[in-house]
Amino acid sequence: MSGGGNWLEVPALRYSQMMSSTVPSSPAPGTSWRKSPAVRVGLSISIATGLYAISFGALSVTAGLTFWQTMILSLFMFSGGSQFAFIGVIGGGGTGVAAMSAATLLGIRNGVYGMQMNALVRPKGWRKVVAAQVTIDESAATASGQLENSEQRRGFWTAGLGVFTLWNLFTAVGALAGDALGDPQQWGLDGAAVAAFLGLLWPRLQAKQPASIAVVCALVTVLTIPFLPSGVPILVAAAVAGAIGWFKHDAVPAGMAPDIEPYEEPYSEHDLDHYAKDHTVHGQNDPGNDR
Amino acid sequence: MSLWWWLLLACALGFAIKFSGYLLPQRMMDNPRMSRVAATLTIGLLASLTMVNAFSGGQALTLDARVVALGAAAVALWLRAPFLVVVIVGAVAAALTRLTGWG
């Protein structure tokens, strides 16, 4: 993937060539968008996350924002956590500058996702701007949950553009009809968000070390929630997780590998057995990875 | 300054942060230490976001219907349910819990 210009076809071709000769039972997910597991995951996430925007729209107008202020947040801020933080501060009687600070702190992780996605997706020109705007939890997680580079790109674009479209559509629905719907919590939409984040985390917990990092960060979050402004515990947990990664000197353990370029470095066309074996272990026998 | 200005500034900062990730040189990500950090960061952030969504009520820990949703989603994932089913299970669990009058 040194060129990266034709992000649709080059990796798909390489992958389908390998797969057709090594794992015949596979539906050859690299060959089309329609059969791609990453696209399925991305669409599922788009629907689930998009529907959750009903509660954002409704809560935003309840917090005192206008319809267009609510829509501008979804169109241009476009990061669920930051948006909820913003309206949460306003709804709680906070100032505009406090709302902006909370939203911005919560958005810092998108910069990290941006670095990761730049390495995986490698958009060029105007696509870089579009990619940046749709770089959020869901698109980053969908992409890095895939093992092949072509699937990572499909996952990123499907989840990113899909969530963007439905998130804005349902923000409008929620803002217009929010009061008529009543309390969005009555529909369990906050429970859906919890389930979605756990579902994104789950496939990463197969190995022991990622699981222990998750437990440590979960504990750090829960223990700091009562003492820090909302949004900041997430950053503290991120700092802890980053420090663990920084000071660990062993190789990237299984379960973490999919994040950066699993395609280029460890495997080559001359190493098909290794590739097929590893892919079978992670992708075929483990539904958690491709859902 | 009216709320509009803070809102627009927050949107601009949000995009600037996202975009800055795409402007860093690719070499930085080829470093094995950077990929380790990116990997552990993702796991840590997802774990943290799960907890915040489940237990945070502003700046306080709260125990409500969302913890039932968390448990139900975990069971669904344990049974290897597809992602969308997991999300629906979470919503239904929270909604049903509230119907019983708790949370």
C-alpha cells in the first residue's frame, strides 16, 4: 500500500487473490462492497448510532438550544461525546466557554483516531478533509477492528459516512419531534449507547493483555468520575492507556495487532501460509472479530 | 459573546483536532512504539467510554437502567450475537428496566 491512490481496488485485488487460493470456504470479503463484513459492521453501527441521535436532538432542544444550533453541532462538530458534553453543560446552566472546553477536551481523542486512520486509510486531497470530518469513535473502531487493509478502509468509510448521514437525519427528527416522543431514555436509547461501546470493545478483549488494559482504564474512569469535570475521566484513562503502550517493550500482542498496517509489514505475497493461518485464527473462528 | 460564537468555535476546534491527525507525517506511525500506544489508547478509550456511558450522571456515579443494559449486552456478546442485536438488546433491557419503575 505504498501508493494508496486507488484505495478501492488495489488492496481488494491482492486480498481476493490470496483468499481464493487459501481459504475457499470464505465469501472472499475483499472482492465487493456488498459482501464485505466490514461494510455490514459499518452499516449496523450507522443505524444504531444514527438512531441514538434522536435522543441528542431531543435533549439538545430541551437544554435550550435552537433547532439550528442543534443541527450545526451534528453537522460540524459531529462527535457524539463532544456534542452531548456541550449540551450537557448548557443544560446544567454552564457557560458557553465551559461547554466549548468540555466538548473540545472530549474531542482530543479524535486527533488520535485521525493519526491511526491516516495510516490505515491514507486519503488524498479533498478526501482528507472528508475523512477528518467523519473520524469518530465508530468509524475508527470499525476500521481498526478489521484485519485486512481493504476491509479497514471500507469499514472506515461505511461507518463514517453512514453515521454522518443518519446522525444528522435523526438529530433533526429528534429536535423536531423530541417533545412528542417524550423521554428518549424511556426508549432505552442510553442503554443502546452503552451496548454499542461494549460491542466495539469486546472483540479486542480476546487476549489477556488487552483485557487487563481495558479493566485498568475502566477502573480509572469509574474512580475519577466523581472528582473530575465530565469528559476528563476519559482523557485520564487515555493517558493511562497511552503510558502502558509507551513503556511496554514487548511486541504488539495479539488482539492489538489489527490497529496499524497488519497488511504491509507482517505478511507478504510469499508468506501465504502464515497469512492464511493467522487470518483463520482471528477472522474465521472468531465471530467477535468480524461480527 | 453569545452562545452561537462558542458553539461555532467548538465546532472549528473539533474539526481542527481531527484534521491535525491527518497532517502528521506518516513516519510517526511506522514507529512500533507509536503503534503500541495507538493500540492501547484505543482499548483504553473504548473501555472508558463504555464506563462513562454506563455509570456517569454528569460528575457523579449513578446506578440506573444502563447497568442492566451493560449486563444484557455482555451476555449477548458472550453468546456471540451480531453487533446490531447487541445494541437492540441494550436498548430493550434499559427500556424494560424503566418499565418496572427502577432506573
